[in-house]
Amino acid sequence: MRYDLPILLLPLLLWTGCGENAGNRPIAGDIDSIKVEANATAMAATASVQVSARAYYTLDIPDRNVTEDVEWLSSNTTIATVDGLGVVRGGSAGGNVTVSGTYESFGGSVRITVYALKSLEAVSPEINVTQEQTLRLHALGTFEDGSKRDVSDAVVWRLGKSQENNASLEQNGTLYTGDANGTLDINISRYDVNASLRLYVTP
Amino acid sequence: MITTKKGDSVKRVAILLLLPCAAAFAEAQLYFGADCAGASEYFTVTNPGTDPEEEKALFNSAQIKAGYGDIKGYALELDFGYGRYDKNIFSPKDTDYYYFDLSLIKAFDFHIGVFPFFKVGFGTGELEVDRTLVNSISSGSFYGGIGTYIPIAFGFDFEASVIYRDKSWEDLQMVGAQVESGSYIVEPYLGIDYRF
């Protein structure tokens, strides 16, 4: 009895070896590669660039946008950060940054040049304003590449503390002058770049 | 006055439930055995964005088993098997397939010298593959079939059976998309059992 089982199993093991694999191409598809691209290769620090990832498969399976499936990484977060949806936003410094999108061993990267913000200017349509007036202020930025653009939505707007009770300032630069006469000191900043503006409120 | 404790009621219910089991396994024996099978398995693979593809692959397998039951009645059986396909389905190199099956068998004694039975069960398996993101994929299956025990001598009996098995395979992830697969097979088994 001791040797019965091995004797029985031997032909069974030989039997399973009869089905040699044909080495054919499988019918189930697989991932072939992931390619990463950006809608721009240069950007102002206050702007954003969309990077996207596209997966390519074997067996003529249609390729797909897999931007939300890959893990995004910036080589230098001081220059630019990237979120899970592939939106690249400039940081405090300028320079070149490599943005990578990976999924396990697959992935790709793009190189993006970020132009740092060099200076800011707060602009009002008028310096002398009246009480209870609403007006839109603007922030103009000058970048490393010499370009200028409206960066009103990318800066922090602050109203001087002494005027807070009488006036209000929204983060898009919309100012309500309030019901008191005097001066309104407006400050704008982005990282360590600042600018200020003084308005005069009259009845 | 006669009072019935709650514990007694539970015992009675348990006994009533166990009675059929006890009757079913009244002449139960422990048995061991081995089988082999070989048949074509029919795969349907749906790659994303494409029509389903079908493929047939020869599946040869062998299994060892341990069971507890009556050759003329009910038995519970656990199988551990190994098999290979003659074609690649999921990767350029599909290799070893290991599986476990758990079967419930009901055999009959018609006094004809053999004991026909039918069996149902479920199983799980693991196929080694060579894909980019995984090295193995698992499967689950349900099956049912018929067969017969043919007693030989000295506690040995020959077993022949045919089962239909429906198999579901783990979805294959491909980053943002997945491959869905299923298969079925009609497997003729030949084997031998030894009953203690």
C-alpha cells in the first residue's frame, strides 16, 4: 500500500505533461505602453498646463486616456506641482521641471519650462473713488521671459487692516469702497513678490 | 407541570437537523484517490473596445483527492489538481494551473455491481501567466456532472465521470481598462479510489 499512491500519481503527472503549450499569441490583450504629453511645454508661473497620459495596448485594442489612473510626480515642486488630474501649476521659482506619469513599470514624462514671476503691479481704473463704489482691480505680473499678463486670480489680495470695517476686497480683486472717507491700502502678493496700491475714498 | 428549557429546544433542533446527515453518512468511509482528465476548454475573452474573442484550448489535468462518504450514498470530496493548457489564452506564456474543488456526491445502489452518482461542487484555481502587471490570475468555478464507481477489489474502485464546469476568470487590469474572461469545459474524468 505504501507505494500505491506514487505509482498512481506518476502516470497522472505524465498525462498533464502531454499538453505542450503551442506558444501562440494570447487572445487577451495587455498594456503595451503609456505615453505622456502636455498641452504646452512652457508656462508662466501663475498659469497651468494640462499633462495627460495615454495607454496603448496590444491586439489592436483602442488606446485610452489614463490621465486619472497614473501617478503624477514633479521633479521639483518649488518650480511646479502636479495634481492627480494632471494639472501642472507653477511654484515660486522658475526653471525646467520634469513631470512624470507612471503606473507600475509603465509611464512617461514631459519637460516643462516655468517662467517665474519677477514683479507685480496692482492697477485700479481710478485712484480717487467714491463711497459705496464697487470696482474691479487688477494685478499685472511680469515674468522671467519678459511677458506681462493679468494675474488677478493668482495673487492674494489684502486690504489694509485699518480700512477693513469700511471696505471689502474679494480674492478676484473686486473692491467695495465702504461708507467712510479716507485711504484704502491694497496689497497683492504671490510667494515673495509683492505690490501695493493706495486709493482715496471721497463722498 | 412540564417546562422546557430553551437549551433543550436548541438541542432538539440540532439533532433533527443532524439526523439526515447522520443517516446519509451512516456507512461513510474515508477514501483517497486520483483522477486525470483531458478536454477542450472554450474561452471567451472580451478585450475593451473590441468584440469578444473565442478560443479553444486542450486542458490536461490530474488531481488527488480525499473524501468522506459512502460509495452507495452521500460523500464530500476535496480535490487538489494540477493542469496545463496547450494554448496561451491570457499571456504569451500561460503555464501551471493549480486548483481546489469541493464536491458533494450522491451515489446510488441499483444492485447492478456499479454505483452511479451525480456530483455538484465549486472550485477555485490559479493560473500562472506572464503578463505585464500580474504573474497569476485566479478563477472560480461551479460544476455538476454524473459518473459511476466500479468496485474492483481490496477497497479499490474505478471511477469514471463527466462534469460540466463553468469558470469565471479574474478580470485582467490594463490601466484604465480591463479584460473580462470566462470559459466552460466538459471534462471526462478517469480515476481510482481507495476506501479505508
